[in-house]
Amino acid sequence: MRQYLDFEKPVAELEAKIEELRLMTAPGELSIAEEVARLSAKADGQLRTIYGRLTPWQKTQVARHAERPKALGVIKALIEDFVPMAGDRAFADDAAVVGGMGMFRGTAVMVIGTEKGNDTETRIKHNFGMAKPEGYRKAKRLMELAGRFNMPILTFVDTSGAFPGIEAEARGQAEAIARGIEACLSAPVPLVATIIGEGGSGGAIALAAGNAVLMYEHAIYSVISPEGCASILWRDAAQAPVAAEAMRITAQDLKKLGLIDEIVAEPLGGAHRGPAEALTALGDAVERQLQALRGLAPEALKAKRRDKFLAMGKVGL
């Protein structure tokens, strides 16, 4: 059964009526078919109107939708012959970060992602996509391995942020994130990063400091969650919609600011309504970015990546 967000209630009511009509009538009944077609067109119109003017807070809700494609779903759809790799060779394996080798449209690649999980069991297993130090150290290890074997790196980010627990801090969370960013910036191969849902704080950028940074149309990317920002500034998490507006967390705002390179279009109603279409569009976008980076020498790739991030936030004097 489809899960509807609060602002999708008009569409939910129409689609419930459509389903009711379909269950009540025999196939081929003309009058009912016409009514179903009319209501379907009306529901599509409602979706187009709603999704054409989403607020940043509504986009945050879409980015967090439980049925939205997750990192493992992206890997399954886009990567052939995927061989998962585990562990940081120092402490443990962190299931919040998944990765391994595979083939992307004929090219051998290293793929790394943050995985939130799809239900209660998998969300607990993957710690809701919140990585611990060993997760970032695993990502660093895989990036270094990709450099050794001259494989482009693809990352798919969907995390509210790094795990904030005391055990993570005790094991060097900040240092692990910094080393992850360093590994991104020093990789001698093309690195294409995509924010597929939430891109939260250093927990996201540790995997996303790439030559090209893509975002799904309704994804978000920010230094802190809207709720966290509201709790700090107003001491009231209920002010999250106001914070989301002020923080410029949407793909459209970030593209204007020059912080990302490409917005990947989603089907009408979000990626959760048409995951196959959304994943095909993502694959095409990643392939375009990889093609543009092919042939560049390792030093050129690293220099372009470094210059890209040093240029962010510069203003004229």
C-alpha cells in the first residue's frame, strides 16, 4: 500500500476513489472506465500542481520517503556483477556504508553508498544510514583500492548524518570523516557522487567530495538537518520548516549556488512513485559525467576536484 505524505492528501483521496471503482466493477465496463480515466487525469493534475511548488520542508519529507530508492537498490539496478566488500581492516564492518566492485555500463567501477534500509529490520541493521568511524574508514579503503586498480568511483549518499553516539566519538568519528574527505580529494580516478535522498553534514561530504556532484530533484543536502538547526536557533524543532527555507537545502538552490553540478529529474510525484524511471535517469546522468572525465590524467582530476571545492563560497572583494 502506497504511503502518502501530509501534503499529498488530495491525491490520496482521488487515488482511493479510483481503486474503489476498479474493485467494484467488471473489466471493460465503459462508463466506469471513463470515470476512472477522468479521476486519474485529475489526480495527475493535482500531483503536477503539488510537486511544482514544493517548499523546502516538503522536499525534505519527499527525500526521506520510506519507499524512495535506497543505495542498495541503486546498486542492484545500475551495477552488474557487484562484489560487496566489508570491513575497515582495523575494527569492524559498518553496515551503514555499503560498497564493492562491479560493472557500470561496461566500465569496471568501485561503488560506495550509505544505506538507510527499507523496513524496521534493515533500518536497524544499517543503523538508519548513520555511519560510525569504521564505515568511513571502509569507504577510504575502497577508494584507495579503486585508485590502485584505476577504477572510477561512484558514490550514492543517503544519510541524515554520521552516527552521534559516544562510542563513535571515542573511536575518532571526526578524524574518520576528515580522512574520508581526504580520500575523495586525493583519489587519482574520476569520482562521481550523487545525493539520492538526504545529504547530511560531514557524514555526507565524506563520500561526496567528487569531481561531479549530482542530486536527485527532490533530494536535500545541508550542514545540519532542519530539525537540528531549529533546535539550535529557536530551541524548538517545530520551527524546522522555517529553518529548511533559510538553509537553502534543495537541489535547485544548491545548483544556483554552484555547490552541485547536475540535478537528476524524478518522475512526477517523486522517485518513490516511479523508481525504475528514476534509476534509469540517474544511470544516464552518471554516465554523462563519467564520459566528461574520461581521459583526464590523475593529477588533472585531483587538481579539478581541489579547485572546485576551494572555489565554493568565494565572493568578490
